[in-house]
Amino acid sequence: MASECEKRGNAINVLECKSVSKWYGEAAVLKNVNFDLAENEIHAIVGENGAGKSTLVKIISGLVPVDVGTIKFEGSDRTFAHIREIQNSGVALIHQEPRLFPDLSVLENVCVDYQIRDGKSKRFNWKKAEEETKELLAQLGCSFSVHSPVKALSVADQQMVDMVSALRKKLKLLIVDEPTASLTPSEVERLFATIHKLNASGVSIIFIGHRLEEVLAISNRITVLKDGEVVAVKKTSETNEDELIRLMVGRNIDTSANNLKSSSNQVSLKVSNLVSPGFVADVSFEVKKGEILGIGGLVGAGRSELLETIFGLRKRTSGEVVSPSHGSLKTVKQAIASRVALVPEDRAHNGLFLNRSITENLVITNLNLTSKGGKRNFAREKVIGQELIEKFRVKLSSASQLVRELSGGNQQKVSLAKWLKQEVEILLIDEPSRGVDVGSKAEIHQFLNASAKDGMAVVMVSSDMRELIELSHRIIVMRNGRIAGELSGSEISEEAVLRLASGLLSTGRGN
């Protein structure tokens, strides 16, 4: 192999992509991309949504055919290989959202394409498969049972199931695409420990991530993509977040902390003793006009469920939600009429109609402005749609383009923009930058800051600790469905949030 592979210093390239290009229709997604991965290297790929990162790794893993260019793995041409051949060669792709069968057990998911057969009966050897799966789970430090249904596992544990499936094929190259988007800080640490362990055992890693602090912590080298082209390849030790951002977006982005102060004493939203059985337990708080109230906590603490209960999506058994200017809010209809908006965490399932056009998604909450007497005014819809597209700088080929064809960052812009023709007074937003590139993230942050400055009250759930701390004027931290404490001013720190979330600290201002 060494004689066939190009050497970079003393490192031998286990993977080489040369002049790789890919088109979808007339749109060029990748343009003459060169990329290499050395043995035992962790090589990160970064770029804005739509830069071509996922398309490149899908080509490498065999999910998508290459149009132009060559791909070599361990010195052999894999450009036209079938996905099964690539997988059997030891290449595995772990998606951001684990692609498993939720109603099947861990063992059944791991063995879905397994070929262990009993020598005599030719039947599937479940005993041997279970022994091997338990051994691999133990190697990754997993304590859950092989008989547990996958739907009962956390996203982090589901990722481990994906890794076990890859390990049983003598893994050589692991590709992880946005693996930390849904993970808590402790789960990220566990994932990174697993990646380092695999890397130390001889597995080369391609890591795709939006959180640049994580990219810098995990990688040896970083390739930056912009508009389908490689703009730089950097040694991790020789670069930093600011340089990567400039390379990714082609401009400087203000990543400074939120220096706004909420000076208003006018209450925009008051939540009193709110209960949603199994999710929210006796929660009370107020949000003032022009304030960004952050909600922190670990996965499962009840943060998303709290927003859904306030908005009227989730059943409440007691408690009250009041907008002083509009009165008591009990249903979604009342919330919308009172100028309350919800941008959910799962935009694909709960925030957008993926198979409808961008314009249709933008006007769905604005039909009162575009229709009369029950008849839609399509010309008016186009005008309002275009106005919101321009205001939020949505990158698209056409306003009639299906939303599912947009990048994650642009989908999030549409999910947010559709509400904001209605002069929203209270915005409930769940994970505003999940799966969003740094450029779109900065634009969303700027919008939230500007909206608060103009008087909008914002209640924001975020698992991104930096985002939570920089944007919030105050932070309430949830644990087991309750408010564990409140932080403001100099009290706000990552350590304080985590200690409240884990039950190690009390501010005396919780429920």
C-alpha cells in the first residue's frame, strides 16, 4: 500500500479525493475538490451550510456517485464502487441523526445486515452475534442492554449503536457528520473519548462540525469548504476560530457577547405554577419586554416541553400563562392571536412543510394578510414571501424551491421568518442554531439581539453553552421538569449552569 499512496511527510494517505465535482441539475455542489486523509488522522471539514461538506462525505461513503474526479482508498480506486463494497472495506458514515430502526433492539439493529451463520444448520447464529455485540459495546464503554429497544436510548447511545455496527466490519475509516448537534456537554466528552479511542486503535476519522471550538479540540487538520470549493487546508495547531470563520464566510463576523441590557420593567409574559404531567412541574417565571431569557439544562430536563406547554401545544393540568397586554393564554389559537410565536427544535417535523415551496412556508402564518373572503391572493403571497426572503437573506435558487432542498441554516431562517410579518411580541425559540453554520448562526443572533432591543421578549432554549451565555440577559436552569435556579449578571457562567443542571448548586431562586 505504501508504494501506491502519496506520502505527506511521514504520513501515508489512507484516502485521496482528486478533482471531485458533483452537480445537481445545473447547480455545482462540489467543484474540483482535492482532499486527503492520513493514517491515524482526525481530519475535520468545516464550512457554511450548503458548502458541500455532506455531499463530499456521501460520495466518499458510496451513498452518492461522483460526476467527475477520482477517489482512492488504501491505494485502490473506489470511484465507482458499490456502497456495500465500500462498507465491507471498512468505511462507515455516522449521520447527525442516527439511522436506526427504533422499534428493534440494539442487537437487531447491529445485526440487520450481519452474515453470521451456524456451520451446520446455516441459520443465523444469534448467540455468537450477541456475544460479539456485547464485547463491542463494552469496548466503547456502553452499559445499556443489547435487548433494549433503540427508541428507548438517548441520541448519544444511538450513535454508539451506529459505531458498533461499523466496528464489526473491521472499521478503518469513520466519518462522523455533525455528531454533537443533539448532545449535552457530558455526552460530547464521552463521544470525543470514543473517537480518540478508535483513532488510537488505528481508525482514521473525518469529522464534520459547526461548533468550531469542538473542531479545534478534536482534529489534527482542518479543510475549509466554501461554495463547493476548498479554500484552505490548515493544521489545527496553526489556526483559530476567527481565521476559520473568515475563511468559511468570506467576511468578518461579530462574535462578541451580547452587551444589551434589558432596562424595561414591563412584563411581557408571566408563567405561574405551570404543570404538564411528566414534563413540567410547578414552573413560574416572568419575562420583561426587550429581555432575552435563556433556558438551560440537560437533555430531558423539560426545556422544550416547557415552551410547548406555554404555547398551548402540550396539555397542562394546572397553572397559568398570561400576557398582560392580551390576557390568559390557554390554546395555540389564543397564543398566536396574542402575538406569541414558537420556533421549535425539530424544524423538519414541526416547523416546516418540507415538500412545499419556500414562499408557501413563509406565508402559511400570514394568510390573514394575503387572503380575503377565504380566497388566496397569490400575487400578494409572492410579495410578502420575497420581502421575508430578502430580510433574512435566505440563500435559494428560486422562491418556488422546495424547503427540503435548502441547507439547515436557511431552513431555520424560513422557520423563524414565517412568524415575523405579524409583529410578534413574544418569541419562544428552541435551539436557534442547531445544525446551523456560523454565518447563519451569527445572522440569527443579530436578529434576536436587534428584536430584543426593539422590545420583543425572547424565551430561548439552547444546549449551546456559548450561545446561551452570550445572548441571555438572565438564565433559568431546569432539572427534572423544575427550575433548579436562576442566574443573572456576574452569576452567569458555564460552570454555574452545569452545576445547577446536575443538582450540585442552588441559587435560592428556583421553584
